[in-house]
Amino acid sequence: MNPWGQRLRWAGLGAICAGLAFTVAGLRAFTLSDLLGDSRMTPKSFAGRFWDFDYQVFPYVQDPDVFLKTKTGNCQDYAIMADYVLKRKTYQTRLIHVVLACGSAHDVCYVDQVKGYLDFNNRVYARTIQRSGRTIREIADRAAASFDQDWTTASVYTYDYTEDFKHLTLTVVKTDPPSEDPDAATEFASR
Amino acid sequence: MKAPAPSTDVMRDRTVRRILAFFAVISAVLVAIAVVSVRNIQRSAASSDWVNHTHAVILEVNDVLSAVRVGDAAVLTYVVTGDPQSRVAGREAFSDVDEHLAAAKALTRNEPAQHEEVARLDTLAAKRIEFSGELLAARQSGQPDAVRVLLASDAGEEALADLQRTAENLTNEEMNLLADRDRTSFLQAQMTRWTVWSGVVVNLILLGGVVWLISDDIAARRRAAAVLQEANDVLEARVRERTASLTAANQQLVIENLERSWLGQSQEHQIRYNQLIIDSISDLVFVLTKALNISRINPAVVHLTGFESQDLIHQPLSRVARLLAEPRAAAPLVNPIARALVEGRDLRDQPAEVEDRNGKATPARLSVYPLRDRDKVVGGVVILRTGGPNL
């Protein structure tokens, strides 16, 4: 047999094995402890773990282990988990709740270091982090635009799994002048 | 009389300037339409934002009311059944109340009347949540009496109805605002339509003007070309006439030249013939000017005197010939030859002598005949006969 043909055959077999291993690893469910224990966790690698999650609406925030085990959830579960995990990896994060003109809402987790936000809707795309300005208004504009919609209010909120309570800290109203946004002075000072 | 056709260059320059001016106006109108339309669209977007804003307030207020109702019902269910799921549901619903109230407050912070209503809603909801909290605490601490007392003192549906009235008032106010904002949005949309269509009409009129200008220019050019053609035709006709006239004159001239040539030849022939006649005469012939200078001689003179023709031409006749006085007559005062020429009469057969080159004199008989040109004596012919019986 041609030695080059034999080499090619082995290389193909190796590639198939590597693909299978990668797929099995990707399909294997992970836990919150796995995420917290990953010392090389970055926003990008965090987002990369959710590519096979399904979307489903829940009227409440799911328990993190349930969310990861069932691989089913929504933007709120994803953003809150990103905030929870990345904050513990020394990232500065903010949870943003954007209310769209149609009445539905969308949550994202903004990460200051990467100047962008993690969006559950981007989990299947190569570009999992959406670049955006720092202000709540800029983030809301970008998030609403991804739905081709307008927004009415956008709020920064905090959430703790143990308390299971969302606390809105700042709210920006679209019709207000941008100079009156609650974070306008802070953003101006930080720039 | 026709007006002179304008110069093509001037006409073109003027037309080009006018067309450019028209297009500048059209461009300005387009830019103005674009600016006004963009502004209207921005205003329309702002109006749309306000409409969305109003809907959001209504939605948040209704969500507050709904969450209070759900939370209230869940807490009551828990108190009655002890179902922990109901307790969790109640807590989540009251959590939602805070969230919706916070949003409603933010939405109405620049609308004092509505903000006041939201604050009232907040107070009523807080009271209801506080009551539910007390009820939960009593239920969890296992005090059925306290629960009964609390339920007995509860305003119940009345409290919720109050909450609902407040929410309805707020909703009605927002609906009025919605109507105003929707009207504003509609008017802005109408203004945008009006602006765009007006601009289109103005531009169409201007384009019509350009078309008219171009067609007028083309017509003017055609008129100018026709006038030019007419002038060319007239000029060509004149050139043709002139050419024909010149051709005819030339032909006449050719004929005249031919005739003159023939006449010249004839005269030359006649002169030669006359010359031959004169030259064949054996007498001496002198042609004199009025001043009695020799202008011509015949070969007999050369033969007799030995002078060449060039020696005698322009010389006075007296150099070679002179009259001899009558033997008994006194010398005349005036040369008889000159007098004969002045008087225009012949002088015939007078005694004379001819002196040759060597000074030898030869007797001769001299006759003078005046030469006339239209009755005017211009010279004379002197004939000297040297042979014969009367010498």
C-alpha cells in the first residue's frame, strides 16, 4: 500500500476521534461548581459553554444547577449566572434589564473589561460577546436593536440566588434626555 | 427687417447658466426636503417613543396590580393550605411588585401628576405587602388566632379595589396622554407626507421648467440656424450672380484682348508697311517734332549724310539740312519751316542744302508737310529731294 495513503487514513481517523471527543465533552453537562472551579474562565469561554442550551420562558429565575442540568432556560437565567460566575473571576459585571416596546423584557450581563455584554441569544454564534458602550442607554439601544424593536426602560439590577430577589438600582427611561440618565454623571466621570 | 440672430456661444452660455441655476434650485429643494423629512422622522420617532412610554406606564401599573393580586391570593392560599409553593409564589409576586413599581416610578419621574399616582399606588401596594407579611409571619409562627384577627381586620377586596381605582385613574390619565401623543405622531407623519409630496411637486415643476428651457433653447437654435441658412443662401446667390458677371466680363475681356491683339497686329503691319514705303523713297525724309527736332529718318538720309539714325534722332533739323535764301530776298526773321508748322500749311519745293558727316553740302529741294492729329499740328514731315531738274 502507498505509505502516503496509509498516513492520510490515520490522520482522518485521528480527526474523527478528536471531533467525537470534543462533541462528547461539549455535550457533557456541567455544574456551577465546574464553572466556578475553572481558573481560566473568561467571558468568551463562559459563553462558549452554552451553545447547546435550549430556550424556554420561566416566570422566575431558575435554580442554577437546574438550569445547567436541563440545559434549558432564558436570557435572565443566563445573564444572572454570567454575573454570578464572572464576578467571582474578578470581572466587573452589571445585569441590565431592558423592557422592549412590546412589553417583553430582555436581560444581558455587561462585562466592563471586554466592553460588551453576554446575551443568551448570541450563544450559538461565533461572536458570543456583543460589543457596546458602557452606558445603560447604549446597552439598551444595542440590545433592543437586536430584536429590531424600541425600548422603553432599562435598569441595572442585582440578584442573589440565596435571596431570590431582583433589586433594581438604576433605571433609564428612553424618553428622558440622555443627560438626565442616572448613570450619565458616573459615566462622564469615568471617561 | 429681421432682428439679428444671437450668437450661438452667447446663447449656449446663457442656457447653460439657466439650466445650472435650475438644477441648483432642484438640489436645494431636495436637500431641504431631506433635512425636513429627517427632522420629521426624528420627531416621529420621538413621538413613537412617547407612545411606547405611555404603553409601558400602563403595562407596569397593570403588572403592579396583577402582581399584588397574585401575591395576595398566593399568601392566602398558603395561610389556608400551608402549601410552601404558594408561599414561594407569593414572595415572587411581591418581588415583581417592587420591580414594576420601580419601573413605573422611573417612567413617570418627569410627569408630576402621574408620579403622584404611582406613589399612591406604591403606598397601597406596600400596605398590602406589609399585611401579607404579617399574615405569613403569624402563619409561620403557628398562631391561628393572630391569623384570624388579621384576616378579620383586613379590608380585603376593598383594599384591592382601592388599588385598582388608583391604577385605573393612572391608566385613564395615560390613555389621555396616549391620545395626545398619538395625535402628535399622526400629525408629524402627515407633515412628513406633505413635505415629501410638496417637494416632489416643486421639483417636478422645476424639472418642467428645465425641459421648457431646453426645448426653448433648441427652438432658438433652430431659428438661428434657419436665419443663418437663409443668409448663406442669399450670399451664395450673390456669389453666383457675381461669378456669372465676372465670367461674362472676363469673356468680353478675352474677346476685346483678342480684338486688340488683332488690331495691334494690323497696326504693326500697317506701320511696317508704311515704314517700307518711307524706306523705299529715294528722297531724304525727316519726321520732325513741333520744335523741329528730328524724330525719325529714312535710310536715304543715312545713305546720303553718313550719319547713323541714332546720331540724328532728337537733333535739330538744321544739323543736316537748311533752307537757302532766295538770291534777291532778305533773310527771313522766322524760320519758314517753323512758321509753316505753326500755321499748319505746306511749304513746297524750297531750295535747300544737305550737309553730310564730312561737312560736304549737297543741294536739294525741301518740302514741309505738317502732321495733324484732330486738327492740331503735332509735327511735320520734311522731304529733301537731291536729284532732279530744278536744283
